[in-house]
Amino acid sequence: MSTVNVSTSPLVASNPRGIVVIEGATISLSFVVIFVCLRIWGRYRYKTSPGSSAPSFGEPRFWMMVSDLAILASSVVAVVLTVIACVGVKWGLGLHAKLLRSTQLETTLQMFYLYQIFYKFGAGLSKIATCLLLLAISTPQMKNFNRCCRIMIIYIAVYSISCSIVTAFQCGYNFKSNWIHGNDQSQCFYKPPFWFSHAGLNIFASIVVAGLPWWLFSFVTYKRKYTIAMIMTLLAISEIVLGCVRLDGLYTSTHSLNDISYGATTGILVSQLEVNFGIISACIPTVLKIMEDSIKPFFGFSFGSTTTETGVHSQSRSRNLGAMGSHLPTIDKSKPRSQYERFGDDDLEMDSINSGNSRENIIRDDKVLDLNIKIETFYTVERELDTKPENNERAAQHYPMSITLVNTEVTADFWASAAPEAPQMSIFNPGLEIMAQEPAAEVSQMDEKVSETSHGLAVSSPSRFDRKLVLKIDFYLLTPLLLLNFLSLMGRTNIGAAMVQGLPKDLKLDAMKVFLAITIPLVPLILFEVPSNLLMRFLERKYSFSYMRYMSIITALLGLVTLGQGFDKSYSALLATRFLVGIFDSGLIPGCIFVCALYYPAVHLQWRVSMVMVANIASNIVGNILAFGIAHIKSSNGYHGWRWIFIVEGCLTMAISFACFFCNISRPETASFLSDEQKEIIATEVEARTTTVGIAAEWKIFLSNGLNYIWAACYVLTCSTTYSVAIFSPSFVQAFHPHYTTPQVQGQVVPIFIVSGIVCLLAAWAADRINHRAGFAIAGYLVTAIGFIILRQPKILAPRISMLGLYFVSMGTFTSLPLLYSLPMINSATPFQRAIGAGFVIGIGNVGGFVSAWLFRTSEAPHYRNGMTTSLIMTLVALGLMAFAWVYITNANKRSDKNATTTDTGSAIDSKDSPVVRRYRA
């Protein structure tokens, strides 16, 4: 290859795409260097004494050491990738091929090939480091998890090494065969199968790695587990997104053979970011600990909540047992005792992993022999001895660790004699664990149902809200609610299909009249959702008129009005019927949410309210398909297809509503399908308090709670995106694919809603699993924001990437929105406040429908750039509000804990008649 004078190389200043690559690579690499240095420093900081023995294979310290080596190796690869990218840009990578000399083009091609080879190693090493870290944290009893981690490590190593070797020699036995002298474009660009296969394998690995932290922390609970798992999952999702973008970039570059130097920059940049995000993800646990230790003395801030909600017993907290800041890890009561073995510091890279000069000594000798129980298990906290003897009373304290009871009942006398100085214990039924918890003055802060014995022992009952009871409620309650909700949205949105089938032409409607006809139901939806819920509750309490019958009647009236729309002869008649649609539709969604909140505890509620959202999604899909078929009805009376859409769907709505009328479901205590024991269980678990204060006081309490306004504001901002996706998705798809016919457009839209429904249910399941919602809403907003960023560049990006952005917007929106259904419910103390909250938040949120209609004006079609920008800003504002609410709830609970420790046991427990919520849930 002839030499090239560097002075004749393309100037970087005239290479904007190359500058973007350099900036993105160097900025992300700087974060990698910071995080890796913090991790290594943190590992050295928490390291044991020099005299400790070397770790043997399979020990946690061994996996942690290998993880450190993998992190260092992947960091070196990241630096090499950045250097290769900079050299490639210097030689013209990012400029059009026609602007480059033959030798320059050949050099850029070499850099591109080298980059792909090193990228495969870097991406694999970063994922392996994460798997090794999680493997070091897990316990030996988590056999399935450990087996999965080992399989993933082998899987990632095999495909990374094999694909790297094949890429290096895919054009011949000689590495230099990848670029052919005298030919500016490599012939093997025509068939790069291993590049695409590696991209697919890598995306699958990222998906699995994204779920591993949640699997681990569902068994072993640490102070910062939610924060760590959420950040690691978000970074893994970012890797998945970048992998998909890289896959499309590879396709573009390999099919644009005349301009590879220009098209390859996208693949290079996203590859660099993917590797860097993977490295940062593996450093998160250590870095969070260091950051917390650094800022906590100044701001009192902690990345971990003061409470950990586990199972159906919320807020079973770990205790700070010593001056060193050590915590007992809490244990998920829904998991078998065999899952837990190792205890110690709550740091993920804790001293129990690095055995030696540990700050905690754990002595475990549990023996459970039916009625003969021997306990020699204590948690020892060592403190520095003071020179004054009177200050050494608590220099070393012993706390009982958790044990499992088998086929026996432990009495208070046993504990009084066995450990008279121990903290108060919560005793569960045989087979469940005993947890070391609060001293006597702090037991009242537990958000469990607490009673006291003559010995001052706090006794807590385990959850009896079992799967059998949940499925029974689902069958009798959730089934009719979903049917009614399905029909409700169909009656509101079927006008869209009618517009396509000739309604504007028959009624002589212009663009403004069409806009008013579509949006006028939002007015009664905003005004009447709170009154509808209060009316439903009043009729039930005053006249024993059940909730289900009330909702069945208003749905039947909605069907009757829908039927009447089929006979509209004028624009004024259409407006009148559309207004009535909004009135009768206003009570369905808030009514469903309110009734679900009466029957399901917080750990089962999110899945059910998300099913309401899925019913809406299904209504969109089925309604459009049904309308398409009905519109082809031919009749002798001259009625066009749009009239038959209203007539048939109206009759169907009335028929199903009539069937649901006989599901006489009201409050849980009056439900005929529940036994007395099941009614008692629901009353215990749902934690709805009764109150003796007046209605005015209830309103005052609700309106003075600032969280309700945050939920409403988030709902407005989120609802605008939801309406945009539901209404304008066909327009967006048509803009991406101008040559598509109407059936092809519909065929592209339906999968968007199907995928969104699946993601919505997965997020709901995870939220119920860990009893946390705000973090998932924030994740949904982040995904939505990424989608809008992509959609703002339709002219630059390929249609497939733009479609990916539409998927992100839909998935993120339908993940966040149902979480805003449940958050007002679980943070309202009384049924009256829940009735107000459901209507208030959802009613105010319908303002978003008006916003979306004005955001995407037809004059800006087909790309709606201003609408995309405004929606992006609104999504980021909603994200900020949700993050603020999360921080507010955490600090409010901390203040509640602090205040409770200054009171005695009796005064610390909330009065049952008090409508004030002592603890919030995020």
C-alpha cells in the first residue's frame, strides 16, 4: 500500500459525521474510565487484610476477582476502539467515498474491519463481567440462578470468540484478504452473515442480562437493590436499543457498497456506546456504594429506601445494628428459607465475600428438631472500646438471626427465656422465618398488622391472600370489568373508523367540525369522572345498588347512544350524541380502578389495572378489525357502512352490558362469592381504613396532598402521548412508508399495540413482584423519550429505525400510564379518598387528549417535527415529576420513621379511624 501524506488526509473539521463519532466515543469513554477507576478503588477499599488466603475456584471472591479482570480487559478494548475510530476519522471515515482517494478509502475500510473485531470482544467481556458480578453476589442455594449465569458466561464467550475469528478471516485465510488491493470495496461486504448473526446473539444476551438483577434481588434483598437493579436494567435496555440500531446500520452499510466510508459511522458509534454502557453497568453496585458513602455525611442522602417491601408484608426493614453502618439483609417472606444462606454487610461487594478482617462475625448453628429447638445464632456487632467503662455497655451486642420453624409453634415464653435482651421478634406460622426487627419502640412503624402479647412480643400473621383467592377474585370481578372497559373504549373510538368510511361526506363536515366531533367527549370525561365515582359509591351505601350494576347500566346507555349515532342526520345531532358518549363513558375507567383497589392489596393491584390498559389496547385492535368488516355491509335502505359500524357495535355493547348486570359485585364485605374468612383476609390485606370525619374533611385531606397533583400532572403529560399513538400511528407509518396501502399500514400498526400490551403486562408483573412502581414509570418515560428522539429525525434515519422509534414511544407510554392508575390508590387511606383519586387523576388526565390533537396538526404532516419535539419535552417533564415524587416519598417515610422513634409504642401506631396516611408507597 502506497504511503499517504497526512497533510493530504481529509480535514476533520470538514467531517461532521466523523466529529460526532469522536465526540460520542471520547465522552462515553471518559465515563468508563471514571467508573472503572471507582470500582477498582472501591474493591481495594473494601478488601480484606493482606494475610487472607487466595480464593479457590467457585468461591464468591474468585468470581469477583475474575469479574475485575474482565472489567479491566473490556476497558482496554474500549480504549482501543476509541483509538481505531479516531484514526479512521482522520483518514476519512464519515466522508463520502467520492471525496476520498483510493488509499484513504482502503485505510478507512481496514479501520472498520479492525473495529468490528475488537467490538465483539469488548461487548462480550462487558456482559461476562456483569454475569460474574451477579454470580459472586448470589448464594450457593440459588442453584438455578447460578446455573443460568454460568451458561450465559459460556454462551457469550463462545459466540464472541467464534464470531471474532470468523470476521477476521471471513474473506480468506489471510487477514489482509478482508480488503482487496485495487478494489475500493471489499467483496465480502456482499455476504457478511456472521456480522448479523453476532448482532442477533448479542441482543439476546443483552435481554437475558437485563433480567438477571431482578431475578437475583427477588431472593436476596439489600438496601440498594431497587436502585441497582433499575440502573443496570436501564443500561441493558440501552444496549439492546443500540444493538438494534447497529444491526440496521450494518444492513445499510453492507448494502451501500459505493459509500461504505460514509454509512459505517452509525455502526461504529453505537458499537462504542454499547460496549461502554456494558462496562458502566458492571461497575454500578460498587460506584453507588462509594457515592452514598461520599455524599451521605453532607446531605444525608441514601440510594436505598429506609424500607424494603417484601411479599405481601410491606416495609419489613433491615436494621442498622452498629456504629459501622452494618445492616441485616431482609429476606423475602414469599421465598423458601433454603434460598438464604449467607448474611453480612448489605454492600453487594461485602466483607462476607472477602473473608478475613470482617467488620461482622456471623455465628450460625441453627437446629430445628420439631418441638426441641436449639438456637445459637447471633449477629455480633463489634465496636471500638471507649476508655470510659460506662460507655462500653453496648460495645458488643448479639442479635438473633433468622431461623426456620418446622412443624412447631414458638411461644413468647420461649423467646423471653432464650433471648431476653433481643430486639422484638415477629413470629410467623410454621415454615416461615423469624426476622430480627425493631426494638420495642420501633415495632409500631412496621406496616404490618401488629398485635402485642403479655410479653411485649410483636406477633404478625403471614399473608393469607393466596393464589387461590386471587384467581377467584379475578374470575368474578376482573372478567366483567375488562369486558365493560373493552366496550367503553370501542364506543368512544369507533368514530375514527366511521370517518374513513364516509361520515364526513354524508354529514358535510370540514376539518374543524371533524376535530370537534372527535374531541368533544373529552369535555364530559374531564368534568364527570369524579362525580361518577362519588355517585356510584353513594348509591351503593344508601340504596345497596352494587358497583357492577351501576357500571353495567352506564355502559348499556353508552351502547344505546352509540346505536343512535348510526341514525344521525346532521352535524348538531352528531355533536349531541358524542357529548353523551363522553358522559356515559366517564364512569368506566375510574370505576374499574376504584373497585380493583377495594379487592386487591398493593402487591396484586398493578397487574389488574394494567389489564384494564390491555383491554383498551385490545379494543383498539379488535374495534378496527370489526369496523373494517362491518363497513362492507350492504343494505337496501341506503345506509352507508359508517352507520352500520355504530349500529352493530352499539347493539353488541348493550347485549354484553346486560349480561354483566347480573354480576352483582359491590364492596368485598357484601360479595356473595366470598366466604367470611376470605372477606376477613381482604379486609386485613387491603388496608383500607374507615373514618369518622366528615366529607368536607376528606376532601380537605385529599386536596392538601401534593402527590395527587403530581399524579394528575404526570397523567396529563402521559395521556397526550397515549392519544397521539392511538390516533396518529397510521399517519406516522404512512410517512415512513409512503408506498404502503391502507391494509399494509394497518398491518404495521397492529403489532405495535400487541408488543406494547406484552411489555405493559411484564412491567406490571415486575412492579407487583417487588412492590414498587415509580422506577418502572421512569423507565417507561426514558424509553418514550428515546422513541421521540428517533422520530424527530425521519428524513435522516432509515424507515426501519423510525418504526423502532414508534415502537419505543408506544411501549414506554403503555408502561407508564397504568402505573399512574395504581399510585393514587395505594397512597390514599380511605375508600372515599380512593374514589376521588381515581376520578380526579384520570379526569384531569383527559386534558392530554386535547393537547395531542393540537400537537399534531395536519399542516405539519407527515413528519410532525414540532409535535415530536413538544411531546419529547412533555415526556421529560413527566419523568422529572415522577423522580421528584419518588424522592419526596422516600424522604417523607424517613421523617415518619424518625418521628416514630421518639414516641412510645402506643402513640406510634396510627389510629384506625385516622384518614392520614403515615407511609407512602412509590
